[in-house]
Amino acid sequence: MDFTDKQETKITRMITRGEKMDTIAREIGGNCTCQDIQQFCWESGYMSWQGSKKMISNRLKRFKAAGTQAEREKLAVEIDEAVSYLYYCAKEMRSRIVAIEKALRHIS
């Protein structure tokens, strides 16, 4: 689904506040689904940490029950991507904190 700039801004704001995907989809309205919001988040680099944690937990549960090596490998790749995303988020947040601390030192 293609979003307007205003919708993208709203999605970004809501996701960084920790809103759930279904809440955001309802707020955007129209025929917007949770999957549309999730796709936007992955493409734009925004996803709630809670959503990422839930995704990893679900993949780990499925990993235990996976019957074939191919299924386990696919799940392992998905888990690795989600963990890498969380690492990226934490690294980005740390950069922002450092920049804010530096700005505050200049103000004082």
C-alpha cells in the first residue's frame, strides 16, 4: 500500500511511541492492514522494539517445532534479521543520546 507523506509521518510518530500495528492501521483507516504497516516499517527502518521482540519470540517457538533443516534455516535467518534490526535501533538511539548530550553541554 502506498501512503501519503502525512500518513507516513503519522505512522512513524505512532510506531516510535510504541503503538501497536493494529491500532496504527485503524488510525490510518481505509483498507490499511497491519501487514501494510509492518511492510512500511521494515522498508523505512521503523519498527517498535516490542514488535521486534515478539517476532523473535514467535520465531524461536516455531524453531523448536520445525521439522526440517530448511525450516530451521529459514527461521534462523529471520531471527538473525530481527536481532540485527534491534542492534541497529540500539546503535542509532545511542548516537542520538550522544548528540543530545553534546548539544546540552554547549547550551550550559
